[in-house]
Amino acid sequence: MGDKRGEMKKKRVFSGIQPTGDIHIGNYLGAIKHWVSIQSEFDCVYCVVDLHAITIPQDPKVLKAKIREVAGLLIAAGIDPEQTAIFAQSHITAHSELTWILNCFTPMGWLQRMTQFKEKSERQKEKVSVGLFDYPVLMASDILLYDTDLVPVGEDQKQHLEFTRDLAQRFNAVYGETFVLPDASIPEVGARIMGLENPTKKMSKSEGGEGNTINLLDPPDIIRAKIKRATTDSLREIRFDESRHGIHNLLVIYELFTGEDRGDIEARFEGKGYADLKNKLGEVVVEGLRPIQTRYKELTEDPQHIDSLLTRAAERVRPIAERVLKKVKDGIGIG
Ligand code: TYM
């Protein structure tokens, strides 16, 4: 991995996840599952983005525990820490440094147009931090520091990826070819898993009630209960129809956990009721998450183990980030 990339000719993949709230099946189906499946094909680097997490207030003890939890969950879900780097963003100072530099090349207007900022800041009004406004620049730095070719993310990150490309192009146009232009890789199905209670909005760590998300560490009876309470509609037919948000979302979750094709799924539930679908889906999700939960429990028996994996991974990838940062500094005449 890392520096051997030239010889192996593998394209580099980079992606990140925030250590806030509980990791849910939206994160899993929209991102993590794909991160796992592309590990041997690409040179993958995955980052627990703790600096992004502090753009909103966090309890220090909880944050520290969440960083471990997320790293543990990524490994439990199938990321192989021997092959793939999983590191904490704050362990590599180049992320903060490049962010400052890129801030100086980012038009305010570009950031003002970011829909995630507009949504989040609406709630916080003028208490909103400068960090939250600057969130996309830190994300661009994450990606650009690793000469990233591909960024596997859910649909909600699409605008941030476009921003990253625009910023890289703008910089390259002035200072010469410095950054690799990354492409977003967004799955065709599952890029936007919706909330269970409110299926017109995406499943989110920070929004909606307890019953809106299925978390990777939810116990089986909670998973079944949440699915039973999921919002559906007053129709009867069970089929993939995007205009019927609730049922469509449940079917997509079923499809992604089972790998069955849509025709077979519709045939399976032909003439059956929503309760049948929900019961079956409950089992499918419980069984799908069981191996992750078991592995997670084993892994976290020794919390030091995860800490040392994070430290080692940062050591492995730091030289890549430092090389790019040096190129940037040389280009603009500092450092
Ligand atoms: P975060 O932590 O919100 O989410 C992690 C990943 O999960 C995807 N995701 C979803 N996919 C489908 N349906 C959903 N309901 C759903 N909710 C979340 C997200 O799209 C994401 O891929 N800004 C990023 C973290 C980040 C990052 C990066 C990502 C920081 N630096 C560099 C890629 C590259 C975020 O907040 O993800």
C-alpha cells in the first residue's frame, strides 16, 4: 500500500467518516460496505474525521470513545487493517495545514453555496462555528493530500466532491499540476438510505428520532422493533416504486442485505402484507449485522489494540500527505 503504489499501479481510494452519533445502516450500505469490497482492487485509505466532528460541540470523553468505536466498526465490517490504512485525521497535522493554505484560495461564495452548511447553520443561526463553514475545505484537504483517484461516498457528499475538484483545478491552474483530480464513486443503489420514521429525509446520525435509524450496534430486538414501526403507506402492493418512499426504502434495504434481485424480491412478497415484509426484513438485517457485532465485541475487548492500529496506520500514510503538502508549499513559495 501507500508508497508502493507506483509499482502496484493501483488507483488510490480515500474516504472518511465522522466519529459522531451512532454509525447506522445508511453509512454502512452507502459507504462502508463498498469500502470493504474494493480493498484488494485499490490502494485504500480510510479516515476517522475527528477534526470534522469538532465543527459542532462534542464531549471530549465521548469523542475519544467514538473515534475508537468507529475504527472498531470499520474493522468489524471487514476492513483489513493489514492491507488498508484506517487512521484518525488529527494524527496527521498536514490536514489542518493544507486546510489553512486552501482557505486562502477558496472564494467565500463557493462555501456559501454548500447545501449541508445551509441546512446545519439554519438551526444554529449565528452561533454556528467558522469551522462548520470551512468544513468542505478540510474535506478537500483530506482527499487531495493522498493523490486520491476515487472517493466512495453516499449521495449527500456529492456537492463536497464537486467543490474539491473545483478547488484543485483552481489551484492547479495557478501553480501548475499539483493535485490529482478525484472522482466521486456513488453507488447506484443505497446512496441515500432514508429514515425509517421519516422516509422523505435521509437516515442521519444527527437528525430524526431514535427510531429513524438502525445503528450497527443495535441489539436484535431493537432492530426488529424499529423496522416494525417504520412508516409505510396505505397501499398494499409490495413493489419497488420510488414515489412510495417508505416501502421503497425498506425494499432497498432488503435488496442490499440479501443481494437478491428486484424481480425475485417482488415475487417473494407478492400477495403478502407489509407485516410479512417487515418481519422478514427484521431477520435479514439482524442476521446481516450479527457478524459485525460479534467481531466488534471481540475487537474491543482490548481498546489499546485499536489505538495502536490507528497510530500505525497514521505512520504508514503520513509520508504521502507530507509529500503533497511540501509540493504545495514549494509551489506557493512558503515552508
Ligand atoms: P458521514 O460521517 O456523515 O458519513 C459517512 C459516509 O456515509 C454516507 N452516508 C449515507 N449513505 C447512504 N445513505 C445515508 N442515509 C447516508 N448517511 C451517510 C456518507 O455519504 C459518507 O460517505 N463529510 C463526510 C466525511 C468526510 C469525508 C472526507 C468523506 C470527511 N472527509 C473525505 C470522503 C472524503 C461525512 O460527514 O460523512
